[in-house]
Amino acid sequence: MNSTCELIEIPGFPPFDPTHPVENAVITRLAGNWHRRATVKRKEPELEDLFEIDRPDYPERLVPFAGHPVWEGLDTELRSRMLSWAWLAYNKHTVLAEQRVVNPAFAYVIEGEFPSLGGPALEQSLAQAMVDEQYHTLMHLNASTITRQKRRIEIPDTVLPAPHIVQRLAELRDACSESWERKLTTLAFATVSETSISAYLHLLSDDKEIQVINSTTVQLHNRDEICHSSITGELAKTVYEFLSKDQKRFFVETMMTGLEAFVANDYGTWRQILALHDVADAEKMISEVQYDAVRKNLVRDFSGLRRLLSEMDLLGQVDWDWGDDQ
């Protein structure tokens, strides 16, 4: 993208470059789902027309089995089909993280479940952020629809399990005996998700090898997330100051549990993708890779949460290998 271009901002939409054909097509498609344009209008580039059939949908370098003999022994066409499914799973993860992790925490605040938070300005900011999340959901659903059409994938992605972070949040909430535990668990996971989502999106946003529609969709989404990260960070800081000693410890420990769930490779999803494609020795490959420390995390940039914990003077209270995060 030309760094000198002016980005256009439409309320509710990510900022975009109208001269960039793919960005313009993504936003046009997004807007068209909410308000159909007049029949007489200038020709806009269509997402379907921008699909490049020979490009992979997802980076093979991010496959947790890349380099394993079983994976490398598969034919190129089969691996390509599973990369398309990996892209569908990536979109599903993004959508459900917004819908089941982030928005419920924002709703708690708006509904007054955290007495330390409130006021018209905060509620308006959160409501706007929730609208943003709905647009992000639609963007990723649109991208998955194009992939399905072009790759002739008829099986719905409902055959895939819920993302690991969504399952982990549900498990922890079910184990809570107190209402405050459930609310803090939700806020802790939302804090992790929103402070870490840029690192997750960055895995694809600048990739030059994959489908341009896919990388552009992720790039547009990522532009909104800096603001959201700031919002959830401030929520976490404010709530923390009003917690008891035990509640503070619970909140911090739950954030670290959330981080572990967010950054990990989702082997449950990959197990299903491999099963859908009848990959022989899939379980052998999973068992050999899953507990390999070198391959453990999909996301290895933990700087968002690290920065927040540093601002809260809590880094010394957590046990985490921050590695080379930026």
C-alpha cells in the first residue's frame, strides 16, 4: 500500500484505502450486506473477481505439522485443501472470539455488572466497539464464503469444534461457584483476547504469498484493534483496583490461563481437519507434535498483555516465558 494515501473512515467500518482494489472490494462487500446500493452505480471490483485460484488460502508455515514426515508425505493438492480449511478455521476462531469472549465482557460493563465501571462515555465507547466486532464478524464470514465458493467446499464449518479459547472459557466459567468469579473470568479472557488479537491477525495480515483477499481482510480488521486493546486494558486496570486481595490474584491467574489458551495451536480443530481428509497416521503425527515445546504456540508475540501487566506493576507476579516477544 502507498504510505502517502489517505485512508477513508466510515463509522462502523475499518479505515480503508479506496484506491486499493482489494481493500475497496472488501469494504464494498461489507457495506452491501447492510445497505444495498442503488442499481445505477459505477462498477466496483467484486471479491469473487479478485480471487487467485493458484494462491494458497493459509500459510503452510503456520501448520503445526509442517516439516513432519506424515505432513510432508501428503500430496500437494491434499495439503492445499487442508490449508483452505485452516483458513476457514482461522475465520471461525476470529468470529467466535469476538462473539463469545469479547462482547460478553463488554456487555457485562454496559449492564452494570462491574460497579467500578460506568458512565455515558465508557458505555458509548463499548457499544461502538461491539458494533465494530459485528463488522469484523461479517468481514470474516464474507471471506469464508468466497473461499467456499471458489474451492467448492460444501461441508459447513460447523463440523469444526469451537476454538480452544472459547472452550477453555466455557470450562472455567462452568467451574466457577461465585458470580464474581464468572464475571472476572470473562473479563480476564476478553482482556487477553483484545490485547493479543493484533499478534494473531499479524500472522496473516502481511503475508505476501497467500490469497490477497484473505490477507487484506485480516489487515483491515487489525486496524481497529489498537483502540479495542486500549479500552479493555483500561477496563482491566480500573476493575483490578476495586478487587479484594483474593480477587486480584484470581483475576491475574485467569488472565495467564487465558493467554495460554489464546496463543496455543488448536489441535482439536486440526484433528478434525485431518479426519475430514482421511489422513493416515494423523493421530501419530498429532501425538508427536502436540507436546513438542518448539511447536507449542501458534502466537509467539505476547507483548500486548506483557505491556498491560507492566503498566499494572504485575509482571513480577506471573510465571510466563515471554521469550522474544516484541
